[in-house]
Amino acid sequence: MVGSLGLLASACGGDDGDSGGSTGGSGTALEGRGPITFATGKDTSGNLTNQVAAWNSQHPDEKVEVKELPESADQQRQQMVQNAQAKSDAFSVLNLDVVWTAEFAANRWVQELPADQFPDLGKLIPATVDTAKYRDKLYAVPVTSDGGLLYYRSDLLKAAGVEAPKTWDELKAACTKVQATPAGKGLGCYAGQFEKYEGLTVNFSEAVNSAGGVVVGDDGKPNVDTPEALAGLQFLVDGLKSGEFPKASITYKEEEGRRAFQEGKLLFLRNWPYVYALAGKTDGSSKIAGKFAVAPLPGKAEGGVSTLGGHNYGISTFAKNKATAADFIKFMSSEERQKANVEKTSQAPTWASLYDDAALNKQFPYLAPLKASIESAKSRPKVVKYGDVTVAIQEAAYGALTGTTPPKDALTALQTKLSTLITQ
Ligand code: GLC
């Protein structure tokens, strides 16, 4: 898989014609010390303030000011791109979604990083490090990973005598069974992220991959107009059309789905690991603490395939105080900080060792299914024009989900669009 991504990246690369292969060119000097800013999407984990405070207390002359951006990945990207296009120094360190590396690197909006200054990279899950590279060069450091999980109401499944589902048919059968019990009356069956934004690209890709299809094949070419991809899309379309998935889920991003699940309105929810800690809170904010568990995503004939998510910290090309920025990234990606973050938030670490830590596994039973989810996860296309690619996917999927476009037509049109965008 890694090889195919490399192929894609070079087929769709920017204009840098990098024949020299040097790592220490003029663009890589990380100089200057002093206060910096950290631009990041809305902190849904609730622990970022603690992490940044730990840095600030140790670095009184190099304090980090958090610039909190919107919750939606697309809106975060938009603000970061606008800043970069204006060559503004307002953002020093950027919390980059794993899918933006190629675009930010090819446009030289983020600084190339000298890999030898980040010796811990070898200890991170290799797939996460791959997301931070473009044309074999490093542009960011992975701080959190992400893999999709199936959250389910363990209390209700147990009472109905049903196991956690491995397939979509089993999932629907479980819903029917639980909804027939008094406790399951009126309960929504399943929701994911179906609003028209990056989360829909994630959920669409997972449905396609979990039915044996691909969005982009191992040869780097789009191949989405297939019976397998159609079966995947159909799972989502049918669920919404029949009312098995609550109508409101078409407006769900991560947080809306989390709230519905925590309010006890859903039997199953596809979401990221950060939800585990929040849904388990016993301070009254979650009605289902102690009543849920997680399993790998289900698929059409067997277990499903997650889309690889996560975030990497990079340095804006236009930033001041880049030496401080590099040290802040080292600090935030360190094993110690990541462990502290797992203990508070259930966000997925990028350090492989943390998944094998016996004490942590005992305390956080989601770590084993999460590691499996991340290790078998598929990446989204690693292309410079990712912004256009994801909009094309979102439009196709949303058209089908809202009943505007027949699913087969949506896939045929998407194939045509992606072929233009990805071979350029
Ligand atoms: C999470 C993932 C990210 C993904 C986004 C979609 O933040 O880590 O990779 O793009 O969700 O909403």
C-alpha cells in the first residue's frame, strides 16, 4: 500500500522537480526562538489546554498561543490555506489533517523538516509517518492517529442476546431485534458522519472499501464505478432511505453523532476513538457511561475497513521562531506527552509502544480494536489536489444519500471527475 501511495504522489506532484535529493536545503533552516502560535481545529478532546500549559510552564519565553479553528476539517483547511496564500505569519505550528500533506508540501506552505532532528520517528506506527511525507521528504510529525470504530450499546445487545455485528446484515438484524424490546423502542439503528464535509469522504470510502471496492486502486487510478463500490454506497443510501439510520444523521459531523449516542438515541455509531473517553464520563454529561463498548467496523461479507485519519504537526513556511516551533512539535509528539493525552482523552497515539503497554490496555479496552483498525486502515488519495478530490467525493456521496442522484449515476460521474483530477 505504501508503494502505491508513493506512486500516486509522484504522479500527481507539484512543480518542485526535486532531483537533488538533499535534506538540508535553504528551505529547511529552523531558526529563531520566542513566542509562537498553534493553529488547530476545535479541541473536541478537551485536553489540549493541559498539553499546551505543560509546554508553557517549562518555556516562559517561548510560549504557545492556541488559535482555535472550526470543528469541520474543511473549514480548518480553508483558514490555513488562506493564511498561507497571504504569506501570513499568524500561524506558526499547523495541526494538519493527514490528507493535507501533499497539498501543503507541494505549495511550500509548510517547511520541510530535517528527519534527523526527529529521532523518535522510527518508534511511531509506520503508516502514520507515511502520512507526514511527500515525495519521501518529511513535512510534519504525527501526533495523533485515528481509526474508525463501531460504538455500540453493550447493555442493549446483551439484553437482546446479540453479539457485536461483523457484517452489515448482522448490524441491521441486531437493530431489528433490539428495537423490538421495550428498552430499544424508538432507538436509531446506526449513524456515521453523513454531512457534506471531509467526514463524508471518510464514511463513503469506508463503505466502499468494506464492500471489497476501492475509490483509488493500488495502481493509483480511480476505480469507483464498480459493483463493489455500488454495494458500499447502497448500504448508506438504503439505511437512510428506509429510516433505519435516523433522518437527522444526514446533518451529523463527529460531534452531532457523539451527542446523539451519549443521549441514548442510537444503538450503533461509527466514530473516532476520542468519543470513548467522553461517552464514558460519569459526571452526568453522558447517559450511557458503562453501557457501551467498541468493535471493529463491520463490512459487507466480513469485517470492514477503516479510513486512516489523524493529525500531524507542521511548521508554516511563513512563521517566525521556527526553532521554538520544532521543539514544541518534539514535545507534543513525545511518548510522555502522548501517554498523558491517552490517559485523559482516548485519542489514538502514534507511538506503537503505547498500544502494547499492559497497564494502559487494561485501563483502556478500546486500544486493541483501535490498533487493529489503524493497522488495516486505508489511506485517502495522497494528491496535491486533494481539496478538489474530496469535494468531488462529497458531492457524489451526498447526492446519493439525499436521493438526488441514483447511486450508480453518482459513481459513474465520480469516476469521470476523479480521472480528470488524479491523472493531471
Ligand atoms: C478526524 C480524522 C481526520 C479526518 C476527519 C474527518 O479528525 O483524524 O483525518 O479527516 O476526522 O472529519
